[in-house]
Amino acid sequence: MSIFCVVDDKHIPLYRILWVAATPHFCGHEDCTQEGNYEVRLEQGESVWANREERDAVLEALEQWQGGVGDGDGNWEEEE
């Protein structure tokens, strides 16, 4: 498992990602080049823009890196 994912031809360390947009960008400006893309927010106020496939790959990589979203039985606490 790599700690990097590729977004817009850039290798992004997973630990730098703060959040990933659930909906595509739409601002309505005529000169906007990112409409329809998903924002991937990084540390220090930086962002990269992903298409749907890249966004889905980022989310999958983050889930794998962090161990998934639980064991499916609703038990979120660690077993002792």
C-alpha cells in the first residue's frame, strides 16, 4: 500500500489530505476551469482538483490507509 495517490498528475501524500468534496465544483464564472471537478483540500490552504475517478480513488486509498470504516457490526470501539 502506497502512502501516495495520484490527482491531476501529482503524487499526493495521503496524510496531507484534509477533506474531499462530495459534490462537483460549480461557481458559475465563465472563466472557471474547474467546474465539474472535485476539490481535494490539502494542508496549508492548498487544493488539487480531481475528476470523478480520481476522487473515488482518493477516497478508497484513504479508507485503506486508515483501516476501513469499521467491521460492519456498528462497533466502532477497539476491542481489548
